[in-house]
Amino acid sequence: MNRLELGLLALFFVTVPVFSQSNPPVVYVESFRHGSTRITEEGFDLKLTPKSATYQEHVKDAQGKDCYELTIAPLMPGGDDKVTSWNVTLRDLRHSFYRNVLMAEQTPSDEAKNNLFWLNPKQSAPVPIRATRIMKIEEFYMVIQVKDMHFTPLDSPYLDSMAISFALTNNDPRTSH
């Protein structure tokens, strides 16, 4: 292989990962929870840390009544303050047996369609961490996008922060992607 071919090959391996990181994949799933509920639209950004690791708020329907509870909670497998990932749950307040409607099926599995709620930075995660996650629940959509994350130390599996954007909308967000 001559120098020009070797240089082009090196350039290819450097630029392909950069381009693939700048355009995160979009993963779309429809929840097992069907119905006619529309919600009060909102969007917000969060920065979670081990010291501020949990977030909770009520999602209101179009009439302003609480209908869902959104919770973001850390996974701390060691039982200490070392966070390895975060879980997002959307619980139906009208039907308590629906603990998390952010899955395509009520039965847990390793498939991506049942793991959009799990913000797992591992390479082997069912859903890439930078993916734009779009879930249709009843007649509304939730969009989740991890914008940034930081590990301490850098080569450890422990997160010291994760920045996440959320959007709740009644319109299909895929038309804007």
C-alpha cells in the first residue's frame, strides 16, 4: 500500500466515527399503552449528577389534570453514590398497574424497543446512548436525547453527570427530523 492509499485509509477511519457521532440515530417505538390522551406540551433540559440524581414531575393532560408521573432515577449497582446509568419511567396515574409505559411490550426484554427508557452509556447497550429516542404513548410523544455525559475518572464506568433534553408533544416529532 502506498502512502497516498494509507493516508486516505487513515482519513476514512478518523472521519467516519466523527460523522456517525454528529448524526445520532433516531429510534422510534410505540408504547403498549394505547388511548386518546393528549398532553400539555413542554420541553426541558436536565443535568443529573450523583448528588442530584433523581427528577420527578407530573405530566398533565390537555385539560390540565395530572395523568402521568415522569421519574428519572439512577442505577447505582454498588449501593453507593456511583451512577452507571439512569432510568426514565412514565407511570400512568389513572391505571397504577402500568408502572412504565415507555416500552413497546409490558414484558421486559433485551430488545431496543423495550429499553428506550434506559440511558445506558455502555457500548453493548440495547439503544445507543446518543440516539434520539421517540416514544408514542396514547396520542402524544416523548422525545429523549442525551446531550452530554461525563465519567470520573474518564476511563471508569461511573458517571458524574448526564445532560438530557426532554420534549412532550402531541405532534409526531419525526416529521421535523
